[in-house]
Amino acid sequence: MAKSAVLKYGVRVSRNVSIITLILALAKFSLAHYTNSVSILADSYHSFADLIPISAAWMGLKIAQKPRNERFPYGYYKAENIAAFIASIFIFILAYEILIKSISTIYHPTTIEHSFFGLGTMMVFVLISYFLYVYQYKAAKLTGSQALMANARETRMDIIFSTVVLVGFLGASMGYSWIGGVVGVIIAILVIHAGYQSMRDSIFALMDAGLSKEETEKIKKVILNTPRVRGVKGIYARRSGPFVIIEVELSVPANLNVKQAHTVATEVERRLMNLKGVDHAFVHVEPPDKNTKIIAVPVAEDGTLSTTFGSSSYFDIYSIENKNRIFVKRLKNPGADVEKKRGVKAALLLIEQGIDEVEVVNIGEDSLKILEDSGISISKK
């Protein structure tokens, strides 16, 4: 999904949830007065409080749509992280509300009216909250929006809280109003944990914390699978709203010219931009360690040195480190089984492997030119 589409979708989801939450809060407020239920009244206050972080996410995602400019060269994406932080604060406020109201319910029982109607209506409210949670959670996963995820977590807590209110309402109807209060205290602890998770994620994003080890390894794998990339010296990735910005330092064979090195960097950037949620990818190219070099040697089926380059069965790859030759792997020559352009196919294979030098006995002119044009030196034995 394109960046603009991600943000527009997030705005649409936040808007829809805001409208439904407002209607739900008004309905709970009316039901609370009709049934004389203090717990349902508290639930309605909680739903009204939910409107603030949801609206904050709505506005945050809307601001994030603004195009980058001279003052904000990376865009306004962090407005979404600020919205997530605000949502986290209200999750803690919600926990406080639940705790106070639960304790109050234990010590100050109330007389319930129209209990059957109240029970049925609260069950409908719980069901609506569940669909709101699924709606927001799927949207948060699809867009990578922290604000939507924070609101989804809060809605999940709302489901639990409304269920507790339902249990408390049923208990109060039967003369056991303390049941909902006890369970409510436990729920308050769970809500605090959800608030901690949301606040932690938003603060990490605002402070440009790096990605998880798993995410970083995924990025590294994409880079190392790019032809002629010798190694990764550094990966600096951070979140900005629902998107990821990546800066990479990588090494390429020392014998590449500027144009060839630029081509490698461009290909790495292209591959990184294809990863989900990546908004920017910056690649800085450096030569490898001067004491390290990768060479290829054409070998026959029996492992001996092949007298021809293109028709050799395999290529033995060695790493030269501080003048010590270390065997790395043996590659099958894709050109050995074809009738024409054997050397060309073999040369392209070695280019993809990021080889610095090829040791050969004989090599054709076409193969020689392809290798040399790619910055690979030829050493004849």
C-alpha cells in the first residue's frame, strides 16, 4: 500500500471509530440513567474519554499526510507518534477510572432497575466494541500505525471493562454488587500494562530508537543478497509514524569504479524500498577492508584447476585475509551445461558474488571484457 493510501486509510478508520464511539458513549449514558446503574454510567464516561485519543489519532494521521518541506524534510509522520503518546496517557487515566469505580462499587452498592433490558443492551454494546477492536487492529497491522494500535489496545480493554460492567450489573441485580468491583480491580492492572506498552512504543519512536533485532536482521539479509555487496558495516533504522527510515553503510569490492558502486547502492535502495512500511532508504558505500579480498578459481569436475574459464564445472571461492587463503564455498558453473555464451553466464555469476579477482589459465575475450568492466581483475596462472 502506498504511503498516501496508508495515511488516508488510517484517517478514514479513525474518523469512523470516532463517530461510532460517540454514539456508543451517548447510548451508554442514556442506559445508565434508565437503569440507575453507576457502573454503566462509569462505562459511558470511559467511552467519552476514549473519544480524545481516537480523535488525537485522527488528527495525527491527518497532519502526517502533509507533504515534506524545507522545515520538515522527513515529513510530518511523527505527528502520528505524538497521537499514540496522547492515547497512552488516556489509557492510564482509564485504568484510574476503572480502579476508583470498582472500589466504589464494592463499598457503595446501588439498586438496579430494568435489569433485563440493561443486560441485553450491554451485551450489544460489548459486541459493538469487539467489532471496533477488530476493525482498528486490522487497520493498525495493515498501515503500521502506532496510534491506531494504541486505540485498538484501548478498545480491547474497553471490551473487558464493559464485560466486567455487565457482570457487575448482573451481580447487582442479584444482590452481589461487589463481584464487578473485585474483577474491575484486576482489569485495571491489565489496562495499566496496555498503557505501558503503547507509551513505550510511542516514546521509542519519538526518540528514534532502532528496530527490533528480527527486523534489523531481515533488512541485513536483503542487503547481503544484493549482487556485489561485500558486507554491511552499519544499519541505522528508525520509525517515523507508520513508516520506517533506513540508513545503511555497506562495502563493495574495492576495484569497482564510482559508477559501478553507485549502481550497487541504487539496487540496495530499491530492494529496501520494496520492504513493507519503508519510506526512505539511504545507502552509503565504502570499500572493504584493505586486507580482505574475494577470489574465484575455475575447477574441473574432479576439483583440479580447469584450463578453461567458461566450460569449468565449478568455481572455488576463497577469501584472502591478511595474505591467508580461506576456502569459502564451491559454486556450480551455470555456463558449463550450455552450448553458447558459457563464459558470459559464468562471468555474470561471479559478478553477482561480488568477486574481486579471478585466477584463470585461459579466458575468452567476451568474458574478460564483462569481468573487467565490472571491476573484477584477472590473474592468469
